[in-house]
Amino acid sequence: MNAPQLSIIVPVYNEEAGLPALFSRLYPALDMLAQKRQLQYEIIFINDGSRDRSAAMLGQQFEARPDTTRVVLFQNNFGQHMAIMAGFEYARGEYIITLDADLQNPPEEIDALVQELVAGHDYVGTIRTNRKDTLFRKSASRLMNHLREKITHITMTDQGCMLRGYRRRIIDLVGKCNESNTFIPALAYTFATNPTEITVQHEERFAGESKYSVYQLIRLNFDLVTGFSVVPLQIFSILGMLLALAAGSLFATLLIRRFIIGAEVEGVFTLFALTFFLIGVMLFGLGLLGEYIGRIYQQIRQRPRYVVQAVLEKP
Ligand code: UDP
Ligand code: MG
């Protein structure tokens, strides 16, 4: 068999409820695409340490379609981005597409992405039209998008959509990065020379629940910010200077008032409010510093980023 030209990468974490529907839509869509474009494809499922029957179901699917299916089984849960990273390592195609397992992005859209890759783009981003997520998720992600555009050089309209296409060259470069915390679409974007964006449909999650808690979303967003910019740290040094300046002038004013008006003892509560506010700012700054230092610490330990237990593939 020739090496496939198209690799689809699907991270799977506790998706037993949705997998049958995924299989029944993904394979026909790709069969059609393969026939239309005269190419071969492979689907690489990465089981990210699921605790339900996902791994067994992926095994069954491998038995059913061994020529187009490969399954990488992680020993533990290492996170969606690490799963995609492993997928990149195993992918053989010239065109690589990442897709979520929950059918929020219709597999039928893959053809449109391949179209752009064939046309010569090395990075195909996506924008979700009428996004079907909670209002909280949508507004939080809009806010993060703005922030990211301000402090990094990455310009993406919609950072969160994981249905994306990459050329081999980009994937090889991403593979050379050994960072232990990362955000794949942004990392890949930094290597793109001819990026483009297309709009894709977005649907409700077909089955199961989102695998991201609010806490994990916050962690992910710190990855996105700290991984691509040190501007947040610089903002704190500037903020510190401004505050020192303001406090200095306040002190001077108070001193002058002391001589003109005499002793004043009002505004105790204002003082409290101000102090607590400043303590809050300081703690946030300290925490932010900790985010960077924690990442440096994780990085220097050089532990494996993920551990593969087994790979199911045709010899
Ligand atoms: N996922 C994963 N490991 C994790 C969390 C999620 O592999 O630790 C997979 C999950 O199975 C799905 C994709 O990543 O295929 C996106 O997850 P989800 O749909 O829960 O995220 P959301 O759409 O809510 O951002
Ligand atoms: Mg989803």
C-alpha cells in the first residue's frame, strides 16, 4: 500500500457515547473525498487515557477498517494538545487535519480544508459560524482572543476551533518543539508562511459532555498567553512603576495638606479598600510570575510529555 497523503488526527477522551456516530459519518465522508481527489487517507485516533469503553471501541474500529485506521493508546490522560502532538508524530501524510471526536465540527468540512491545502496554503485556520457553545464560553473566548491579539503576534480570528489543516512542513517544525505546555494551533501558526482561514459549521456536541472544566480552560488560556509572549510580565513592571509614582504624589499631597490644613484622620476605609486592591494586584502579579516559573520548572525536568502504551496499526 502506498503511504497515505491525508492524515486525520482525532484525540479521544471518554467519548464512548459519541464514537459510533463519529465513525458512521467520518469514514463515508473520507471515502468520498478520497475517491474525488484520488488520494489515500489514514485516520489516527489517539486515546488519551479514557476511563470508559472508548479504547475498546477504537480497537474494534481498527479491526473493521485496518487499512485506513491507526490507534495510538496513551497510558494516561495527557491532554488534548499532547494527544494531537502524538498524532503528528505518527502521521504520514502530506496534508494533516485535526478534528475533535465530538462531532462539533462536521467531518464533511474536511474536503474544504484539503482544497485549501492542495491550493498551496500551509496552514488552514477555521472560523466557526454560529458557534454552539455556552454564552460563557463564547464571551470568555472572545475576550481571550482580543487579549492574545494585543500581546502576541498571532492573528487568528477563531483560536479555539480544532478542525484545522496543516502541511507536512509545519508539522515537522511543531514536532521539533519540545515544550511541555502548548497550544497547537498557535504554535503551528508561528511557522506558517501562507496561512488562510475558512468558515466552517459548528454543531452542538453530539453526545457526552465537554471535557474541559472552567479550571482547565483557565489553565489552557495561561498556556496560550505564557507560551507565546512575556508581555504580561512587562505590563506588571510598568504597572508597578505607575503605582509607585501615584503613591509618591499622594504622599507629597498629604504632606502639603498636613501643613496647610493640619491633622486629618478621615478616609480610613478608603485606605483599606486601596490597600486590599493593591494586595490583589500584587498577588496576581506574583501568580503570573509563578505561571512562568512553573512552566520553566516543568520544562527543565524533561519528563516525557506523553507515554504511549500501544499502537494498533497494520504492519
Ligand atoms: N480531549 C482529549 N483529552 C482531554 C480532553 C479532551 O483528548 O484531556 C479530546 C476530546 O475527546 C475531544 C476534543 O479533545 O475529542 C475536544 O474536547 P471537548 O469537545 O470536550 O472540548 P470543547 O469542545 O468543549 O472545547
Ligand atoms: Mg467539543
